[in-house]
Amino acid sequence: MPSRPFFWGTPDGAEVLRLHQRVLERTFPEGWFSAKPRLNHPAYERWKLCEDLLTSGGSIKYPSQEPLLPQLGRIILDSSVFVMLTEGDLAKAETGLLSSYGDLSVQSFMRSRLPDRRLFEDVMVELAFGAWHKSRGHRVTPLEVEGYPDLEIRLPGIALPVLAECKRLSTESENRIRNVLTKANSQIRTRGGECYGVAVLDVSNVVNAGRVNDDRLPLALQAVVGTVNSALQRQNRAVAAALLLWDDYMMVGTPPEPTLVVFRRRYVTVRHGAPEREIPEGASLFEGFSTGYWLLWETRVAADV
């Protein structure tokens, strides 16, 4: 008997892919995606995934193509970030104007850094963190000045600003983690003034959580937490806390039943043991992201693939 793989077949699946392609196209320089292949650039690879799925009729084979599911979740998350930053329409996946996020120097920064595959993920950590705060009504000011942290954030009911330096870690090297925290400490001091200092570290590549079934912390996170905690005990006192972020995904339901895929950006907070200025309890620094989408499956015989 021929195999009968399952396929993604939501009625509006193709339109969802087009919407998120459009968000990427409006954020990057005109024609950037269609001009030529941008190999190894994360944004191009996500745009190309949408293009390939549209070409195949919006179908995903299960279980052989399950690795595509978190990639689709990341596409939705990135698109949401761009929409929130530019004060666009999230329901329609339409971006607003870059001027809604920052002045001309900030806009120039985004347009120059996003197309660079070496810098893209670092920039996305900053943009996602800023977008989360904007979505909560917090005032976010990008600080695109050499030697300064990335963001100044004003929280309601908190007198002093939060200065945040954002970075994506690709290694669990103790020296690398300590160097990143030392640099964040220096940048916060350089900016000066009374403030609360925060280091935002995306450790997704280090943790590599993948698909999970519950909210337990990944085992690989423990070593990173230990290194960060050690670096914040007697040094780097301008960094009152480090937020460690990572991505995972869950599947609720088993094909051929309707299946909900939830892509999540989770976090833990590591507080300095003796900071120069302790962040008040209850200050809303971050609460994570979740994006989800439903998959409706239909069976097809192998000859139809």
C-alpha cells in the first residue's frame, strides 16, 4: 500500500504566506528579495520558504517536513515585530512607516544593517525587544550612537529609564558571555545618567530547544545561567539584570487531527547580586512572545505528491 503523508491545507494558507512576504519586502530595500538569491541570509531564506510553499500550493508533507513548522512560526514572529515597530496593522500584516520607530539616523541604521546577513539576527534581537515594549505602550527610543546601549525604554510608574543592550549569542563560550556582559556594562556607563541597566541575550543557538512538550527549562540553559550569574556577582554592576531569551515550539494535536503550532520566545531573568541600581520589583521588562497557527490536514496517496 502506498504511503499516505499528510499535508497542510488551510483555506487561507496561501494568503497568510503572501502577507508575510509582503511585510519582508516592504521592510527591505525595493527589489532586494527578487534581484538575486541572498544565500545564507535568514530573511531571504524565510522569504524563499514562503515562495516555495506558494509554488507547491501551500502544502507541507508530514512528518518529513516538520522542521519547516518552527520556521513558519519565526516568519510570523518577525513580521509581527516589523508591524509593531512601525505602528502598522497587525491584523492585516501591513507595516507602517519606519519614522514611527525612530529618526533618520535610526532608519538609516535599520536599512543598512538588516540586509547584512552577519548582523541581521543581532538587529532582530533589538527590534523584537523594542517591539514588545511598544506593544505594551512603553516609550522606546533607539540609541544608535557608537558606544551606547541599543535602547532607552520608559516604563509606566518607573521614574528612571531602562537602558538595554541586545545581543545574540552563537556560542556558550564562557569568555564570550563575559565579554558581552562587560561590553554592555561599559555601554550603559558611557550613556551615563541615572538608569537601570539590562543586557538582553538571545541564546537560541546555544540552547537549541526545538520542539517541546511543556514549560520545563532546557538543560542546556543551566550552564549559560551559571556563567551569566557568575559574571554578575562582583563585576558589571551597571547591568542590574540579564534577560536570556530562546525559541522553542509546541504542537497541540496530532495529524490528521487539526494541529495548532505555537512558536514561542521564552526567557529567564538573572539579576545582579549587588547592582549599582536595583530594578524595582514588578517592573515589566519582558514577558515573552508566542505566535501560533492552525494546520488542517488532508491525506493524499504517494502518486499525488
